[in-house]
Amino acid sequence: MSNSLSYTLRLIAIALLLGCLAKMPYGYYQFVRIGTFTIFLVLAYQENERKRMPTMLMCIAFAILLNPILKVHFPRTIWNALDVGIAICLCVWTAIDAIKKGKSENGS
């Protein structure tokens, strides 16, 4: 899988998670669980293929937390904090990858 797919999946996950901050119908939150669970499983597989264990483990942890089958129950305020925290982790991860890619393309 390409880096651009990884970036796209991360951006989709960020958008879905931040959408949870708005008052949405319950079905949206179910969709977010299914979507982010799937995204994090794909990202974990991709990171495992690249031998990047810390980010693979992070993706597995997020997939477990957001899984749609054995739901973890928290109050809405906790979920909002988790959604923002996970989105921030994804933003930082994406920024670090972009910086590394820029350095490798410049020969630094």
C-alpha cells in the first residue's frame, strides 16, 4: 500500500472523529466506530509490513478502543476528549511522516 493511501485513511479518520464533536444522530457514531475500526486495522497491517512497530501498536490500540463489536462505554465528554486526542495523534503522525519524506527527498 502506498503512503498516499495511508495519508488519505488518516485524514478520513481525523474527519470522522472530529465530526463526533457535533451533535449527530446515533447512527453516525456507529458508522464512525465501523469506519475507524476498519481504517486502524488497515493502517496496523500497513505499519507491520513496514516494520514500524510503535505505530502498528498505536493503531491496534485505537482499533480495540473504537471497535464496533465489544463496545467500550464512556460518557460523551470522555469520548469527545478521546476523539480529539486520537485525531491529534493522527495529525502528529502524518506531520512526522511528511517531514521525514521531505528530508529523504532532499537527500538530507
